[in-house]
Amino acid sequence: MTHPAIAAHGLRKSYGDKVVLDGIDLVVPEGTIFSLLGPNGAGKTTVVNILSTLVSADPASGTIRVGGHDLDAEPQAVRAGIGVTGQFSAVDGLITGEENMLLMADLHHLPKKEGRRVAAELLERFDLVEAAKKPAAAYSGGMKRRLDIAMTLVGSPRIIFLDEPTTGLDPRSRHTMWQIIRELVTGGVTVFLTTQYLEEADQLADRIAVLHDGRIAAEGSAEELKRLVPGGHVRLRFADPDAYRAAAAALHDVALDDEALALQIPSDGSQRELRAVLDRLDAAGIEADELTVHTPDLDDVFFALTSSTSTGSGTGDTADVPSRPSNPSQSDQPKENVR
């Protein structure tokens, strides 16, 4: 029986009286992309920091296993099997891309020959061969991000945490990063992705969880989440005011926009419902000039699930990076720079 790549039950984290994570459950199957969504300060980075052993969960938390290893009892075994690319680049701009890669190989205690081989293969895989001898400070944002992920892969991790990996990238670089992530998963790697780009989660993730007020507000595939939110509709627009009024009379349960000469009919976007609308128009001898179908997307889901204000959990816009934690314990400080 295959174990989940990540399994967390009752995950909790507080800084003083500020509750960041209030008992969340996460299960991530091996070889999949799991995306954690949430507004700024929802606790996404805190989840990544805990699962990657950089920050300790509260003692009241339940069992947390990463790569089949208990997070508390076997932290070194967890670190040996994971890679982390954080929100901020870990690339050293003062040295070349190749030197950054070789530095990571040394940190992983690879023999010199093996380290050079791995570095060369990854530089080629991420299309960085031509820039390999140049200082990383001269790289574009997309190139730095590609180098960042290449450095993460030096140790051949089976689980990779990507914390908002495409923030600040232009659309072309973002799509390139998406292709890299897909290729990683094709190779059997598990990806835990946090992002503020809903399209990114929609494009990449096998499963998505929405984090709000320290709890998981909803979880499922993109399509399952979209079905949670009402609001699908068919919109008909007319150039002729007489046709507009006739269509309004022929159809049921419509919202009228007299200024735009448009009608909006509730619909789940199915072929059956669309055919029913068109059949009524045909029976009345009416033809719309424009027809559009809107089904709820992840934007609708996100706003529906996160629009409510906090109700006492204590989370806020600074939850991911508390400015002054109350009496932080030694265990709450980063243990090491996990890659």
C-alpha cells in the first residue's frame, strides 16, 4: 500500500495569542501537485515552513508525516527527502549560476565529479547553459527562479515545496515555470505549491485546498470546488429592442439589462440547459446577436470562501510572518536552510 507523500492531521500553530493554523488536515498523494490557496496572511508559508522542518508546529498538533517519516521523531529523514523553494530567491548573485549549483552539490556532500555532472545536467535541463558562467545578479527574474528550482533539485528530492514560485514573473516566464513543474511530477516528484494566482492552481493542481482564518475552508479538484459556488448563467445580447423584449417574454427567470439589451438566465452551463434556452428562442422565432456562457471559476470560489471577516481566530495580514512573536521558543527558529 502506497503511503501519502504528506499527511498532516490537526496541524496547529500560534504565535502568542495569534492563531495562525487552527487544526488543519492535509493529505497529499505521491506524484501529484497539491496547491494551497489563501489570501495574504492566511498561513500558507507557515504550513510550508512546518512541513519542511523550518518551524515547529504547536505541541497540541496531531500526527504529521512527510515522505513516510514522522516530522517530530525523524526530522533529518524528512529533510533528506525534500526540497524547498521559498518566496524569496536563495540564489547568490555574486557568483555564477554554475557556482551556485556546485555550492549546492557541496552542501549535499556529493563527490566533486558527481557534483559537476549533476550541475551540468540541471543547467542544461533548465536552459541555463549559456548563462552558467555569468554572475547570477545579471539574470532575469525568470532565470533566477529557474536556477532556484535547479538548485533545489541537486539532492534529487522526492517532495518539493514551492512557495509562490511565480510571483513577480512575466506571463511567458510563468508558463515556462508551469511546464517545469509538470515535468517534475511526470518524473514522480510530489509538488506542494502555494500560490496567489488562481489560474496557476487551476492549470496545475490535482487537488486544491483553500486556507482561510487558519482552517481549510474547502478542498477538492478544481472542478469539484467550482461546483460549490452558484452563479453560472447564460447571457444573451440583442441589437434589436423588440427582439430583446420578445426574448424576455419567452424565457423564464431572467435578469434584464435594459441599457445593454441583455438577458441573464441562471444555468449550470450544461448542454441540456443551453439547448433548452435555444429551443425556447427558436419556438418564438427569436435569434440573439450574442450568446455567452459563464460558469463559476476559481476566482468565484476564492472570493466566496474567503470574503468573510475573521471571527476570532486571531489570524491577520501578518500571520505568515509575525513581526514580534511572543516568547518564541528555540524550536520555532529555522533549523537549517533546507533545499
